[in-house]
Amino acid sequence: MRRIITLIALAISTLLGFSQTQELDSLSIQLAFETQDSLKVETSLKIIELLYNNKNYDKAIKYIIESEKLSNSLNYDKGIAETTYYKSLIYAQKGDYINAINGYHKSKSIFQKHNDTTGIAKVNNSIGLLEIKRGNYSEGLQYCLAAIKVLEELNLKNDLSLAYTNLAEAYSKIGATDYAIKFNLKALDVLEQLNEKEAILKTNLQLAELYSSNKEYRKSIEFYETVLNRASKSNDSIRGRVYPKLGREYLKFNDYDKASQYLLEGLTLNRKSNDKAGLLLALNGLGDLNLHLNRLQLAEQQLYEAGTIAKSIDNNRELLTYYKLMKDLDSTKRRFDRAYVWQREYYDLKNSLDQTDIIDSKPLKASDLEFNPDFDKEISRTIEEPVNNFKSQPQETYSGVNKFKVVLYGLLAALAIVSTFLILIYVKRNSNIKYTQELEEKNIKIQLQNEAFAEQTQHLENVNNVKDKLFSIISHDLKDSLSSINGFINLMKEGSLTREEFDNLIPELSENANNASLLLFNLLNWSKSQMQSLDPKPSLFDIQEVFEDKVKLIEQRLESKGIELVDHSLRDFAYADRSMIEIVIQNLLANALKFCKSGDTITVSNHISNGSCIISVADTGIGISKENMDKLFKNSSFTTLGTNNEKGTGLGLSICKELVELNNGKIWVESTLNVGTTFYIQLPKSKPV
């Protein structure tokens, strides 16, 4: 069957080629018998168009030269414009930008002179495609959009399909996905009318990929399935490419059955054809699927093969996916040290790819993506004189050359005089600039010295304020707690307490000791932060372990105060300085305990949101008034008594805020008076980029 299809395709191709050759021969004979007039130019232009479409550029050039000579001799503007246009097309094909762009502008000016809107649109479209190819997207898009306006009015379907497709590709390259989708849909509509089956298939595939990158996965699936329905059953290359992508789209909706079906079919087809790119897509998809299904050993095998292929074919986008999946796999297996390595590899490669994707052209504004009717007036360019590679222009006469020499020698003499004058001005100007620069350097040095002195003075004042505050707190709050503990000890030594009285006073003694310990803890960290000596040492650690450790410290106090603790924490890791986050959680638990009464509940929990770790400590205590909410987290001594008249320094939350921010996190609070309070901490799950 395949052989029959191939033979039919060859037969059609042969017939088409024969038909074109026959048309070319017919036009050549017609040209030979025509007189030297505009009709001969028109016939020649038809031949040039056929030769250009068949990519027979060398033969087309010969006809262009002859047609150009005849058009010039007849002063036939249309012939000059058309031959110049085709010459420019060939320059563009050969990569000669200067001659191509000059030719386009010359032909466009003639078309404009005769109000030939079709010719103008044709040239604008060619200029746009050339500029887009060179990375001048802002200018290129405007030329193409201007051409489309006319092509749509004239309903030139063949030209429109090409223009729409090229515009969509340009928008896709600059990341304007919505515009790329819009013009691909327009192209698809025209291609359906023209019944261009291969182009329809390609456009559907591009739309599927664009919708996927835009996270519109349902539409992506719809277009991928359209591609499969339109593609021939024997077209393994298309199916091998589409099956893995379609499987990965279904995986985003957790439709594991369909994802598995398409991924496995893609794997089989691509192994059979040894298509490494398709095989890589299928293996990464299957690794992700088996990771979701907790089939970790199988996932690891598939991902290992995917990583090897990605490196061998230098597919960095899929290598990025591989790194992310390996990080997730090792995190699931609680191999956090290896997960961190994969995460670092992921961000290193991502940064490298982001740098590569930066377009070497002026940044595009939103207005550059839409058509500007005045774009042609605003675009100013300096165009070099074209080099005439086709040798079609007449030679200069002898007298003309002599006149040119006289003018040239006069210009050289004038240039020598002006150059001498400019050199003198330059020397004098340099002397003045050097003197000015020396003065500016001295002024900058003085200014920097003054700034350094002011900074040092401010630092000394801050240190002095810290010292005063430390002495104030130690002399009052810390002294009270230690005096109370000391009093209990003295009573015990003197034997003034009975065993029963001593047992009753133990909770109060424990409370005072805990208060003194937490106070010292906060004072030391607060003073270090104020003197700018806190230096976080981040690493991956388990949030649940920190909760378990810190809850143990307050179990006795929870029991004595009649407060229930609910632990909804999960095993998950954050990237921060563990000791600093322990201080924060200890402070938040102490605060919750302080402002709860008997029968209240404290709840600890954590979850993932937008790639960050969110920690919360909630209580059903007395809550915080709106007036007091504004005073929290500030570097002041604002504090209130607890439900059992517990005292505080007011430093705990300001320390929490500083420690969290040092670890690239955020802390905030939500509270309702007489209902309860919840403190939230957001921490990164990986090293910030």
C-alpha cells in the first residue's frame, strides 16, 4: 500500500513539473516573437516569477537584466518596479541585506507613485519578513501588518496564508503567544479554504504547542487530536512526535489512563524509528507519570535514560524538565541533599537558557505588537548604496568621469582644511575635559569620605541605643524573672516551704525559668541583628521536625494552662537557616500560649503555595485589636500582658520579622479580637535566583 501511495505521489509531482516546464517553454516561445514593448516585459515577468518559484535564481537573473534594460529604455515604471522587486527577492535569498532592502524601497516608491496597493503590500510583506529574519521585530511586524491590511481587502488568499504564518512565527519567537495564536488561527482559516493539507497539519501542530505554552491545556489537547485525526495512519513521524506531547497534556489533568496510553504508544513508535527527540519526550513524560503514581523505581529508570538522551542530543529544554523531575523524585525519597543538587542544576541551566533567549534588538513595547498606521513615517534608516552585482546599468561616459574627479579633488582639499581645524578644537577640548574630570574626581572623593563618616556616626549611635535598651530590659524584665526564681530557691534553703507548697509552686517556677530563657534568647539575637552581625547559613530542612522539637518545649505549659495543641504539620522542606527559623517558631508558639486561656486551641500547620513553603501558627485566643496590629513587627518595646499576666519585652516579633526576611521570606498576621490570631511565614523551597 505504501509503495502505491509513493508511486502516486511521484506521478503527481512529475505531472506538475511537466506542466510547469510546458508553461515556461510556451512563454519563452511567446517572448521570442514579441516586439520590444511593454507586452514583452510582462511576458518576461511571468517567466521570472515561474523561475523564482522554482528556485532557479541564476536563470531568473538573466531575464531580470534584460527586462530591466527594456523597461528603462521604454521608461516603463511598472516593469522597473517589478524587475527591481524580483531582483531584491533574489538578493534576500542570497543573504545580501543591503542590496535587498534598497531594491525593495526603490520598487515600493514606484508602486506608491502609481498608487499600486497590491505592489506596495507585496513589498511591505517582503521587507517585514526580511527584518523579522534579522531580529528587527518592531519594524518587521509593522511592515507585515501593513501588508496584511491590503491583502485582506484584496482577498489574496495565497499571499495571506504566507503572511499570516510568518507573522505567527515572528510573534512566537518574541514570546507574544496570544498574537501568535491569533494569526495561526487566521492562517488555518485561509489554508482550509485553499485545502493545503500539509500546511493545515503544521499549523494545527503549532497551535497545539502554543496553547500548551499558554497553559490552555484543553485547547492544546483539542489541536493535538486534530493533528492525529488529519495525519495519515502510516505517518509515524507525526504520530511519534504528537503522542508523547498529548500524553503529557493529559497528565496535567491527572488523567493517568489516557496519559499512559499516549506516552507508551509514543515510546514504542520512537524506539522503532530510533527518533531520539521523540523518545526523550516520551521518557520524561513516563517518568513524571510514574512519579505521580508513586512507582519510584520505574520512574528513576526512565528519567535516567531521558537524561542521557537529552545530553547526547543537546536538548536543553527537556534536560531542564529532567532536572526538575529528578529533584521531585529525590525529595519524595527524602534524599534532600541530592534534591538540592538537582535543584541547583535546574536553576543554573534555566538562567543560562534565559540569557540565550534574550533578543538582540531594542525591547518591544505593547504598541509595537499592534499596527501603527504612521509606522512608515516614523521609521528612519540610513541605507547604504547598493552594489550592482547584476551589471545591468550603463557605464559612465568619459566626460562624466572627469567632472567627478574635479569634484572629488575639491572635496578632498576642503576635507583637509576642515580636519586640521577640528584637530585643533579637539586638542583644546581634551585639555578642558581633563581639568574638569580631575575636579569632579576630587569632589567625589570628598563626598564619599563625608558619607562614610556619617555612616560611621550613625552606626555608633545605633550601637549606643542598643546598649541602653539592653541595660533597661536586663534591669527590669530579666531582673524580675531571676529575682522570683532566686526567692523560691531561698525559701527552699531556709525550709520555709512544705513539700505540698513546693509542689504547687513548681509550675510558677517553671514559667519564670522559661520566660527568663526566652527573654535571654531574644535579647541576644536582637542585639546581634541591631549590630549587623547576623549571617544566615541556609540549607534544606524538614519543617515538621522543627515543629516537633519546639512543641516538646511547651508541652508542660500547655497542660498547666489547659490549652490543646493540634498538629497538622506535614513532612516538607524549606531552604533557610534552620536555627533562625527555630527561633521564629519558638517565639510564635510562646506568643500563642501567652494569649490563650483554658479551653483554647493552638494549631500548627504547613503547606506549599506557588513553589513556596507556608508555615502557620494559629490560636483561638483573645486576638489583637486593629490599633495594636499596626504596632506589631516594629523595632519597639510594644507589649501586652498575657491571659495569666505573663510579661514580655516586645522584641519577639521584630526579631521574627528580621530573621524571616534575612532568609528571603515574609511574615504576616491575621487576627480578629476575641476570636483568635494566625501568624504566617513564607519561606523559599530552594536557593533564590
